[in-house]
Amino acid sequence: MKPPAIPSAILNFFASQPDFPAVAGDISEEFHQRIQSSGPQATKRWYWREAVRNALALTWRELRRTPVRTTLVAFGCFLAVNLATALYLETRYWFNLPNPIEIVSNQNLIYVLILLNFTASVVMGWIGAKLLPGREWALALTYTLVTACLTLPGLWYLMFALEQDPPLRVAAAVIGGHAFRQSIFWLGCVLVRYVNIRKHSSIVSAAKSA
Amino acid sequence: MKTPRLLGGFENLLLLVILRLDDSAYGVAIRKELLDEAEKDVAIGAIYTGLDRLEQKGFVHSWSGDPTPERGGRAKKFYRVTAQGKKALQETHRAVQRLSIGLEGRLTTCLSL
């Protein structure tokens, strides 16, 4: 009997670091031992529980591995993504095109910004994850934390100090924009992680067949 | 005087378990020993996090075993306590013993509660 597919995928994702194939192997071994003693249903429940527990434990391990370097890379990625948008908007300003606040009501500009942010976020997610092999997931989480720390004070300033009108619309545009960037950045990181898992799986298969 | 490197609670347990298991200390065996002897149900990922830290400190040494089919073709990772690790374990135990002197009565009261 094979371990359930979804928790196995979760385990492979979180235990994919080059020095961590042992984690998935140990849980798989215990799964086969438990089937004999506890039966298939109880073992499947145990496997699900272990997949979630280990995902949390391995995330914590990844976050603690090189926190300073991960934060610096996340900060660099945040700057690069925001600079791309800022440079584009600045160029528009110099050419006397609508200012950033008009973005909300300017449909064409929104499409260009979406494309620009998509490209910048996915590329930076990919580059950042390549710089931190085995810590792609930690980078994605740290990026979110860095974004929240740097954006929330700015948002507060925009809404309450500048009293931008209408405040809710501006807040929704800023939060929506950052949520979009977050998800695309995560996509870039997860893609690198997925490629690494595939690479590692092919090495394991080659070793098995040998 | 050189300050001894004292181990944390979980590190201490891990080193003791590896010593007990001798050359057969790997994830599943370590987890089972922790559960049976210390009644501590720890996730495999947390065990490897602790082992990784001990390896960085030079207290344990690891090597890979052969891959098996029930492990999905993945190799076991075995651990052994180094001389440095044994020294840290001794220093920690000595410190605990010294701190426990004169507390036997109080410890008995605590344990009986």
C-alpha cells in the first residue's frame, strides 16, 4: 500500500532540501510499519497528521537557517519589484501622463501595471529562490513579512496623514496590488522549489534503478 | 577558566538517544526511542532540525545508508556522537548534578506532587 498522495506531496514540498530527503524517507518507512500494527485507516490519519506537523517543523527550520541572508534577499527583491513600478510611473510623470492616483480610474494603465508587476515579481521570485537553494519557502514568507513591515506604515500615512480621498479605494488599490505581487512572487519561489524537487526525484530514481 | 558548552534540553535528549542506539541511530529509531523512553512525541522534521544544529556544533557526525523500497528509494541518515559531543554531554550532566546537590528532599516533594 502506498502513502496517500496529497500528504506525500506536502511532505515532498517541505522536505525537499538537498540534505533532507531522509525526512520523507523516515515517514514513509514508519507508514509501512504502522500499517501492520494499526491498520490502513488509522495509518492514513497518522500520515496526514505527520505531514502537517512536519510541514510546520520544516518551515520553522528553514526560517531559522540563514535569517539575515534570507531577509536581505527578500528586501532586495521587494526593492527591485517596487523600483520597476516606480520607474515606470516616474517616466509617465515626466511625460506629463496621469499621476499615480489616477491609476485607479485609468484602465489601460492598470493593465500595463499588472503586466509589469507580474513580470517583475515572478522574475525576482525566481532569482531570489535561486540565490537561496533549499530556502525558497522561507524566502516567500520573509518577502511577505518585509512587504507588510514596509507597506503598512506607508498605507497608514497615505490614508490618515495625507487624508487621501477616497481612502478606502486607495487602500484597496495598494493592498490589492501588494497581494497580487505577493502571490506572483510566491509562484516564482514555488516554481524553483518544484524544479529542485523534480531534479532530486530523478536523482533518487536513477539511484533506485542502479 | 574556559566556560563549558552546556546543552539545551532537547539537544541533551537527542545526544543520549544517539548514544543508546549506538550505530543504528537514524530518524525513525530516534523518534521511537524518544517516544518509548522519554514519552516525547516529536515530529521527524523537528528531530532533524535538532540534529542539524548538533552537527553544525560538531557534536554529532552523520553518514548515509542504503536506500530501501519502503522508504520510497530514499537513504537513511545515520548519526554518531563525536568526542566533542560526549564532552558537552558530560559537562551538562556534571552541571545538573552540581545544581541538584542539597535539593534531594525538595525534588522528592516536587516529584510526589
